[in-house]
Amino acid sequence: MIWEVFRQEQAGEYHTHCGNVHAPDREMALTFAQIQHGRRKPTHSLWVVPQPEVSEVDDEAATFGGTTDKSYRWVMPYNRVDPEFAEEIAESEAEQRDADEQRSEG
Amino acid sequence: MAASTERNERDGRLGGPDELSEREQAAVETLCYRLADDELVLGERYTEWQVRAPTLESDLALSNIAQDEFGHARLWYDLLEDFGYTEADLIFERDPGAFRHATLVELPFEKGDWADAIVRSYLYDAAEHLRLEALENSSYPRLADRVRKVLSEERYHREHARNWLERLTAGAEGRERVQSAADRLFPHALALFEPVGESDADVDALGLRTESLDSMREQWLDTVLPFLSSLGIDAAPELCEGTDVESLLPESVGRDGSHTDAWPELHAEMTRTYRDLGRTEARRIMSDPDDAE
């Protein structure tokens, strides 16, 4: 049986897929994974997951992100915004906060 | 005696390698040879499984354990080098009859018998654990300082062996093979607790070790016999019938310099390249453990 192995380098980080091990059960998978995937690179934690439990959808079955131009999803245009607008936005937000407070007091 | 006054002044702790009396040094050497020789020879045997273990995963796991044992041997031999010995003196040019490992680690594996490797590892690592715990508060600081590092690696060895034993004994055929390996290896595992000689009494008297060999053997029997029995393996039926442990020992125990024929052969093989290349000293490829710490 194949177990997919995910390694986390430091607490708080994502577990990242790093390979697999052959093992008859969960405990042996953990035993083997420690050596096969945890001995050379810095390792804080390992997950083992039975391969059949992993579900997949690939680019043949799905059109990831669609096919039409959706570059507006990227926030890149904001990089070219006049920095003075930032002040304006901050002021506007402050105004809205004040208004909100006044409403709740009233 | 000057030396013992010295020891008392230090709260029972011995000094550094240059400050030991002759008797103290002899006891430290006895202890280090026991430790280092066991680890070296077991590691050497384990490497025979490389590319031959049942699966890639089990191959890597056992090879890694072998590397751990070599690393531990290096720490203990390094303490002997404090007294002026070189690696060539300690390993490559040493008379095989001067090695003090127990016969458990020198026996060849039954050909292709993975149960042999696992049972051997289990019996050894259970003893190794007790032995290291008895060194954590050793009166020789150079030794005590290195124990913790080794202990943390040994935990994996025990888990690995136990996990395998549980699975090998799940079926009738596997259980039979584990039983036959246990029958063959158990007497040699008892040799682990045999004294090297009279200087072993000093190892206890000087506080180098905080548990005697007899006491560790009792604890070891209390650990391994119930575990094996829970798996349907009867390791030493004679013991339950009140037979003396000593009478179960094999003809050669290793600790006293008496070895099986397999040992000189293994030593010759292990040192062949050194001789073939006409070496007179061992090349150092790693920094001294003291510098690496």
C-alpha cells in the first residue's frame, strides 16, 4: 500500500507533499517516512495519507480559472495608482468609522 | 588513596582524561570498549542487508540504523582516543581477540532471514536503552555528556524493531521464524550483560555506571520476555522453569575475548581495504566529535 507523505519544516507552516512510502499500515508508514523523508531536510512534522484517500481533479477534467480574459482579478493595476489616493482612502475610511460610531451612539 | 580523595572532592565525579588514576582509566577503557565494539560490529553486520532488505523502505530504515550505530561507536572510540589510541589501534590494526563486543552482534544472519535482523535488533536495542540510562549520571563527565544525544536516536531503533515484530508474528509462518531466531539469538543476547573482566567491577565501584550488569539483565528480562510472550514467542522457556541464567550462556560470550569463528572473518573483511591499500592510519573525513558539538 502506498502512503503519500507531507513534510512541514517548521511549526505553523504548510505541510508540503514530498513523496510517498510503501507500507502495510499507518504505523509502519510513519516509521518508514521518518527515515525516507525526514532524515535529510529540516523536519518538524510529517503526515502520511493513504493514497486512495487523495482525490484529484486535473486540467483535462476542469478548466482552471476559465478561458476568458479575467486579468481584472489581478490587483496589479493598483500598483500604478497615485499614492495620494491612499490618503484619500484612509480619510474616507475614517469618516465611515466615525459615522458608524455616531449611529450606534444615537 | 590519592585518586579516591580526588574523586570525593569533586562530588564523586571523575576528572578529565589526563587526571585519571591508572585504575580509573582502566575502568573507563573497559566501559568504552564494551560500548564502542558492540555498536561498530552491529553496524557492520546490519550493512549486509543493504539492497537486500524486503523493501526499499525497510532497506533505508535498517541502513539508517546502521549509520546511527556507527555514529555512536565513533563517540565512544573518541573517548578512548583521549588516552592516546588512534583509530588504527582501536579498529583496523587491533587483534580481533581484543574486541569486547557480545557475540550477539557478530553472528552472521541466517541467510535471507529478516526475522533474524529484527529479533537481534529488538534484543540489542532493549539492552542498549537500559545501558544508556545507567550512564546518564556517570561519574565520568566526558561520557555522561554524550549519552543524551545517543538516547534520542535509540528510541527509533526500539520502535522500529517492535513494529516489525508485531507484524512478523501476526501470521503462523512469520511467528515460526521469529521464534527460531529468538531461540538462536537469546543466549547470545544474554552475553551483553557479561563482564569484560575484573575491571568491570570497577566500572560500578567508581560510579561510571549506575546500574550493575546483573541488575540491568533482570530489567531487560522483565522487558523483553513479557513483550515477546504477548506476541506468542517463548524466548527462554528454561528461565520459567527456574534454570540459572548463567547456564543458558553460549560457549563464547565475546566480552571476555572469546568469540565465535564468525568474528575473525568479519574483522578481516572489515579491515581488508585498509590492508590492501597499505594504510598505516585511518583517514579522517569528519571533524572530531568535540569540535562538532
